[in-house]
Amino acid sequence: MIFILAYFIIELLLSIKLGITIGFGWSVVWVIATSLFGALLLRLSPYAIMDSFNKIGFEKFNIISAQNAAISYVLGAILLIIPGVFSDLLGILLLCYTIYLRFFAKIPSDIKNKTQKGDDDVIDVEIIDTNSNNDTTIER
């Protein structure tokens, strides 16, 4: 409950500060533009999410990175739709994290190790036949 109250206070203060800084008309333009941009991103989210999960097949992502990219993309788009400066800043930060994961993050080392070809999965086995008895001699 206290976090929600703190969020609304920060949202109100930043919105007032932006309105004073750039003017009321430009503040309205800001809110409408970010809402439209967030709606567009949310509408395109199935394609972005599908692309993230397709990169798993090409071993450029692991499942955790794809999941993080998908969640931050959708939450960032939703936060852009919500009117307010603080929610817009949080949405932009989440979208920047998505961009980082998609283009700049390194391939995790566990995926790199799995892509190396080799016989690491082969177990060396020696078969000992316990049924044969080498000490027996055949008499004629």
C-alpha cells in the first residue's frame, strides 16, 4: 500500500514538474504520444516475443533471457500507455533493457558449451563377461 502511494506521489510531482518545464500543451502532447507509442508496441508484441523465442532455436538466447526480454517488452509497453511521466520513464527503462538483451547481451556460456561438437556425452564402457569360464578344458 505504501509503494502505491509513493508511486502516485512521484508520478504527480514529476508530471507537475514536466508541465512547468515544457508547458501544459506539450505535456498533453507527451502523454498522448507515449500512449500511442505504447499501444503500437503492445500491438506488435506477439511478433517481438515470437522472435525472441525463435532465437533460442538458433542458440542466441537461453530461455531465461527470452523470458526476460518478453516480460520487459510487454510491461514497458503497458507502462507507456499509462499516462504520466514516471510510468513513461519506467517503460522506457524496461524497453532499453529489452534492447540490451536482444542486441548487446552475450551468449551465456552454458549455451556456448552445448554448441561445441564432440563426444562429451559418450561414456567409455568395458564389458566383462562373467558367464564364460576360461579355466575349463575340453577332454576328448
